[in-house]
Amino acid sequence: MLRRKVVHAAMQKTSCGSCHQAAPGRVGKCKSAAASAWVLTRPQGDLCAACHDESALASKFKVKHGFKGKCVECHDPHSSDLPKLMRVSGKKLCLGCHDSRSGRKDVAHKIDVTKRYVHAALEKRECQDCHEAGHGAGLANLLKRDQPELCYGCHKRQDQYRYTHTAVRQGECLECHDPHSSDRPFLAKKPREELCLTCHEVEPLLTKSVKHAPVAEGRCLDCHLPHGGDRPAFVRGTGKTLCLKCHGQDAPTGKGSVSPPYRVDLSRKHVHAALVKGECTDCHDPGHSGDYLKLLKKSTVDLCYGCHTRKDGTKYVHSAVRLGDCAVCHAPHSSDNRALLAKATIKETCFTCHQDDVTGRAVVHRPVADGKCEECHGPHGAPNRFDLVKGEGKATCYSCHKPVDGGKVRHAALDRYGCTGCHDPHGAGNRFLLAKKTNDLCIGCHPAQADGRHVTAILAGGHAVSGGADPRRPDRPFSCASCHNPHGSDSPKLFYYGDSVMQSCDGCHGDKTGKKPELKNVVLRAAPATPPGAAGGSPGGGSDGAPRPGGGAGEAAWGYGWTLWPAVAQRYGVTTGLPPWRNWVWPAERPAEPPAALVTPADPAPGSEASP
């Protein structure tokens, strides 16, 4: 005990009995003859104070180390190899009491060195690098220097920015950081979602109905620097550079990141000019909350019309335009499709809202099959019902198809209801886009003629109105349309031939007077046969039963494009020649050129710049 470098003066000048007295009945380690166990003559603090003036030891310090009566916590009462009889040196001495694992309930300031992050100054150096090692100090927590100067002794200064966080400017580093250890990066005292809200109130930032997710979730540091910066509110960047840190296509992914619908891909073929030339904040509220979805500054339609010409000025307006849902069809930022369409094709775009009523149909109108809804409909609106751009009713059909109602006798249904009285403009299960089979359509208005008795009273069952093939058009089944032209005719009762009912029969049964020897009896051709392009005369299907866009492959091969204007037929690659049976029955009555009123910008000359 006396061989150590430093021996307590009381050990040299007095006897053990000055501080200790024998404890009879107890067993100890002492080998003296007086006793084996000894106890202090007085409490430890009183013994030390008998020689050392405690008030003098700490009187000069504003902040005193709580050592009263606990001298031996740090000092060995007999001897030591360290100066001032210290028991151990460095942080080992301090952590003897201040380690959270020490079990000391009388120590207020404890340090948990088992946490994930430990301050490098504590881990690699000593407590005395920051704290006074004596009985007191002039600063709180026995610090050698006040914060932030103590922190800046090792760390880069954070108070030199143009705009500095108030806590940093006031030097309150420990408002946010724990000086010793933490389970969070940067020794943060609280999770980042709670740290800012310790001082800042979130309610004033979120006064509007739509909240920016990072603000609502407390992720302030996604946009703001924690200490300061060269921009107001020390934001991390300016304009779209800041926004794309999170909303860019290549921005980090994972928990808490921006979901795909809210990301912006500037590598796509078409990028909105407003985004290329302007900033995100031209359309979006740059604050913490807004009055409109997606933090838009205005409603979608008002925002779009701030740059774009209004699209709601037509007599009939597309409901999406009327409701202001521009973004239903158009991607607001970028797209690989023209006009920033959100979908790859016009058809997909339309079917986003409109029911797909053509998939699986046996016959699909060629513009619909090609996904060209805009051939007939205006995407924003038009002067006509159903947003038709080329006119009401028949006018739209006649912009591509040649008129069929030019005879002296016109079918009343065509005048009353237009083409769509019988034809489905998009797709159907029957040839020629008929909504029903031919006879079913006819008897819908003419129920008395369903059994054929209206043709002749000679035969008990009346004249056949169905079954077998049409003798004059062997690729079609026999039907009402075998005798009557469903559109118009120069003959009575819409017959194809003759000036009377009897003469109309000569078209199939042949001329019996000898005046028209070219009209032969072709009734035998009405026997069931396999007409070109249709198995067994089945309406609307090919030999393989496959759907026929635009009327079917059979129709195109046999030249049913003769109903189209030449420019339109060439646009769709459809032959305009007549099928063979047209050459041996009678010439087709059709105009050679479209009327001037039907030549519209939607029907450009083939090969021109306006032609698709």
C-alpha cells in the first residue's frame, strides 16, 4: 500500500487509528494483533473534511461536481500510481458512475455506450477532452467551453451560411444532437419525423386540405438542410431539381419513397413544354399544403387553360373535358405518345372510361379495329351529338362511304334513323355491322312480312324469305335484302329491278317476254353453297370463324370497298373493284366522285402530308 507512487499524507503522518477503529466480532483481512476487521471512526465525508476544506475545493466554480461525502468514488484513500490518488484514469473513471449499466441511482447524467452510434470523441478519446476533470467548472455539465465552440473544436462550423437555422445560429447543438450516444444517425435525440416538431408546430404548416406527404409524415429533411444553406428556408435545391430528388424516375426507391404514379420520367419521347421550359412550381404549390389534389395551384382545367386554348367551346363537349379531367387522357409531365397521351393508342385511351364493346365481335368497323376513334369522334368535343366531327347521322358515314339513298324510292328507316338504325358503328356479330341478322332487322319494323305471304298468295307458305344462298349474290344468304334494296331504289317497294312488282321477279326468275334476254333464271343458284369468304353463307364470319375487322377478310378480298370513296379506300388499303357477281346481274348505281359537301379535311388526298 505504501509502495505506490502517491501515498496519502495521512498515511505517512498519522496512524490507521486516526480514521479506523477495530470492529470486534467481525472478520476481515487485516493481520494486525488488534483486530482483523476495522470500520471508519466517522462518516467518510466528515473524515475527509477534517483535513480537506470541501468548500474551498469547489468555491471558485460556478458549477460543482456532486462529490460531497463521496471522495473515495474517485480517489483512493491510501495510495495510487496516479496523480491526486485517482483510482483510474480517463473515461474509465467517469464511466464507473456515469455508465448506464453502473446501477447507480444517485447519478443524474448517465451514458449508454451500447447504443448503435457513439460520439467519436467519446469512443476514441477521453471525457476530459470536453469536461473539466476537477471538482467543478464555470459552465454547465462541467464543460471546458460552451457550445457551440466546444463542438466546433472538432466539427466544421455550421453557422456561416447565408440562411442559418435558428438553433444553429444560437449555438444550441444539443437541442437536436445527443453529445454521447444515440440509436439514430448523427446522434439525433429523436427520430427525424419528431425532431423538427420539437420546436416547429406542424398545424400552421398544414392549414390547407391537401398535405405534402413529407410534411405530414415529419420528413422535413427531404427538402430542407438541417443547419442552413444559401437559399431561403435552406431548401436543398431550386425548382424542379429539388422536386426530382424524390419525384424523378431514377430517385431512390423503398420504404417511404415516392410511388410510381407520382414520378416524372424526363427521358420519354415527349415532355410537357411547361416542364422543359418552366418549373414544377409553375403548376404546383411549393408550400407544405394546398387546396387542390397533387398540390396544384388551381383546378386541373383552369391550370391547363392558363397555357392551352380552351377545348370546351363546342356545342357538344366531351364529358371528360366538361369535368376538367384533362389528365384522364393526357399525361401531365411526359409520355412516349403524341399529344402526351397516357395510353399507347387512341383506342386504349378511350377505353379507359368507355366500355370496350367491340372485343370479341365477329365484325369490327375498320377505324375502330385500327384504334382510330378520332376518325369519327372529336376527342374534346364537336358541333354534333356523340362528338361526331363530320356531321350528324348519315353525314358522318358519307364522309367515307358513298351515299346509298339516292334512288327515287328511299327507305324510310334510313331517312328517320340514319345508318345506325340498322348498322352498329363500332362492331357487330353480323356482316356489314348489322345489329341483327337481316330478316330480324326487317321484321322489327315489318312484322306482317315475316312469312313471305306478302310476296305471293299462290304458294300456301308464301315466297321464301330465308334459306340457301342469294341467287344473284352467292356469297350472301337469302334474305329480305335479296329482293329489296335496304337503302333506296328507282323501282317500287325498293325492288332492285323493274317498274312493277312483276318485273322485279325477272331479276332472279329471268325475263319471260323476250324483251330482256340478258336476264336469265338464276334461281338454281339459291341452293346452299359455300360463298367466297364466308363458310356456308354464315353472316359475319370467315371460313375459320375469325373476326373480320372492317367487314371481314372476305369482304376486302372480294372488293366490298366499292362503297368507299377512293381516297378513303386507299387510306385503309381496301380494293374498290366490284365482286364478280356484280358484272353479270346489273351495273351498280353509284356516283363516280364524292359531292363537294362531303370532301372534308378529315378525308385528305392519299400521299399528302395530311394523309395518315
